[in-house]
Amino acid sequence: MPLKICSESQRDKPKEHCAIFGVACDDIGFSISKILYSGLIALQHRGQEATGISLIETGGNIYTYKRKGLVSKVLNNRVLSRLWGNVGIGHNRYATTGAQEYNSPQYLQPFHFKNNEIEFSLAFNGTIPNYTELMKKLEDNGRVFVTNTDTEVIAQLIASLSIGTEDWPEILRLTSKFLDGSYSLIILTSEGDIYAIRDPLGFKPLCIGELKTEKRNLYFVSSESCGIDAVDGIFLRDVKPGEIIHISHQKDIHSEMVLETDKTAICQFEYVYFARPDSIIDGVSVAEARLRLGMYLAKKDPILKDPNIRENAIVVPVPDSGRSVAVGYAKEAKLPYVEGLMKNRYIWRTFIIPGQSRRKAAVKEKLNPIKSVIEGKDVILLDDSIVRGTTMRQIVQLLKNRGGAKRVHLRISCPPIISPCYMGIDFPTKDELIAAKFYEEYGESYIEEIQKHIGADSLLYQTKEDLSRAIMKNENKLCRACLTGKYPLKSVEKLREIEESIAKSRT
């Protein structure tokens, strides 16, 4: 997606860009549209703004159907009954608050590309920071664009490279040389093949699976393993960083090549927040990683040494993002785990409601403390992250004012977020990140000031060292740019300069 400077109307939680899912079946009489639906439903957490699928039709034509809305709304039975094909790909798009033009149909995915030379459909998860440079080069060669997205740049680049070779693995290998960014993408070709590639640093997750029965064989590629589980498939493995996978309904799944790299940059936020707990990413159970994050917080929590607090303490998660880490914390601390906040699941997500006053009202509508279990208690409140801090401040006030909590001790499973992300996570700009802003203003005492601002009685963040331990990957395997300010991509520095210049012009 293009670079967006976030406005005040954006949310307190980071958002992923999207999910991708693909299916190939060796039975040409079997329609996989319902399976695509089930896989995308399982990946709904990665994107709720729009969904779409592309299917191979008899004769080699590709048919694409995409609309705004949740999977269940867009791909209802009436629609699915008309969509036939034994090979296809799907995409869920995350909710943006950007320009209105990005909500028009041509900006939704899969991106169906067709000219007089080639036809394919592409589903993409990630961000290409150098896409504007690539677009200019392609325009200089006569390419005409209909959108302003990195998705179309990838498609136009693939089409340009296909002029020199018809070998898809070679086309994708050459494509990767031009792309300086984070991406997992899948391509449906007019020959009925699916190709998948994960960027050489492995920012975005991608995995493969299969389901073999007496009647037919099905092969899957998915952003997360939970998508494969949802269709009763067998999770085989993760796609390696830099690996190009070929999924053929006539053969099976096989690796074409691996673009070697000496290190990886797997997004740590997949484990902290984005991925479903029942997924396995790069060999690590997300649920178990989050349990360890909670346990490590408890191991280093000084308030647990105070007998007066221990006797009166309960562990409460912020639903739903704090549950797994709260379970780990409570287990290690040997304290009761209590659901102290009731979530109204029918209220629209607060992070995309425009306007601070409306968002503030929505938090009260969405969350309500259970007074009978938290009144008079020392509430140890667990959540995954603090981004802007406004929602967390309200939650602490709710627990004290409406719930009657004696004290609220805030525990965060992610270290302080001090830098924006340019690799596919929708963080606010640096001056809106509470940790970055307060560090610049208060220096080393910034965590104490965040605590005061939020209204918590104590605040403890995860350490970067314990984050790596919990995820079971060292710093050379993870992208921690939002925690350190050190970015693994060459093109990011240019974007940082752009953002800084825009920020200065506004002031």
C-alpha cells in the first residue's frame, strides 16, 4: 500500500494490511469456491475492509469477484453458487482511513491484470516502500497505471519482465530483485498454476498445506496456518524467506528456488498481536509465544514481591488482545486470572471511528468493567501494546471509576514502540506514538510519565531481550524496527526523510 501519513482520527492499535489464501485441486470437476471462503473466514482478523477471489475458468480465463465488506457478506451463498473453478486465490483487505479513492473497486484485491500479452491475478500482503521509484521507471517505459498502489506496480513489473521469459519462477526471481519491501504474494496464472513468494527477509508469514482423499487432492497456501486448519488441511511447513513455491493442480506443491539471505526480519508483531493464537509461524506456536511473554513479565515484576499487593491482586486481560499473555502472567505469578472487562462484540471497532470524542464514547460502549470481581482489588491489567495511549487511558479510568478497582497496574507484552513502521503495519507517525513523543520530551523518565498520563499506578513494559526469548528468535531473525528505530530496508530512510519534512512543514 502507498505511504500514508496517519491523522488524529486513526486508532490506538496497529493494523495488518491483509491476508492471502490459495487453493488448487486436481479434480477439475470440483469447485473450490467454498474452500476459499472458509480459508478467508479464518484469516478475517488480518483484514475486515474488503474481500475478493479469483478463479480459473474453463478455457484458461480468470474470473475475479471482489467487494467491500466482511467475507461472509461479500461471499455469501448466492455469490458462491455462481463461482466455479478448481484453482483460485483469495484476499482480505484491512480497514484503512486513507483517501476515499482507495475504497474504489480497482484498489481492492486480488488485482486482476490482463493485456494483449499476459493474464494473471495477484493477491499481496505487505508494503513496497520503493514503489514510487519503480512506478516512474515503468511509466518511462510506456506503462500506464490505473491506480496509485504498490500492488499494481508489482503487477506491471511482472508483466514487463514476462516479455523476456515465460518461466514464472524466473519472472518472480527477477521481480524480487526490484522490490525493496515486505511481501508475501500469490499469483494465479491463466495456465491454472499458483505461484507464491515470500520476501527474502521473511517479514510477512506464509505457509503451505495439503488435503489428500480418495476422491481428490487439494493444495493450499495461506498467510497463517489457521487458514489451512479451517479447511481440514494438513499444515506442511512455512514458506522459507525468499522461497518461490509452485502449486499445481496437476502435480502438487514443490519449491522452485530459494533466494538466499544471511539474515531474516520476521515481524515480531505477528507473535505479539496480529496472528491468531492457533497459528504456527516459522516453527513457533503463537499461543505459546504469548504465554511466555506473560510469564517473562511476571518474572521481572517488582510488585509481586509486595505481600500486600499479592494478597489483593487479580490478573485481568484487555479483551481480546491481552488474554494469552494474561494467562501466562497469572500462571507464573500464581495469581487468579479474572475476566474483569466485558466486551460488547457488536460495537464497531474503535480504532477506525473518526474523531477523538466519538472514539472516546465508543470505548465506554464497547467495554464495561465487571464491578463484582474487581471492586477493591489491585488489578494487574495485561495488554499487548500501547500505541497512542488514548484508549488505554480510558480503560484504566473505567476500571477505577466505574469498576471500583483499588489500583491498576498496567503490564504490556511488547516493549515501547518508538518508531513508525514502513513494512506493512499501519502505525501512526512518530509524533503520535506516545513512547516516542514522551521520550523526546522527558528523556529516560518517559515510562514514568506515560504511567502518569494513562493514570496507572504502575507500568511495566516487556524488555526487548525477553521479547526475543519468548518468540525463540534472536534479534538477527526478527524485525524490531518499531522498537529500535533501526530499519532493515534500504528504501526506508528515504520515506523517513519524507515524513520528517512533512511533519516540519505542518509545524
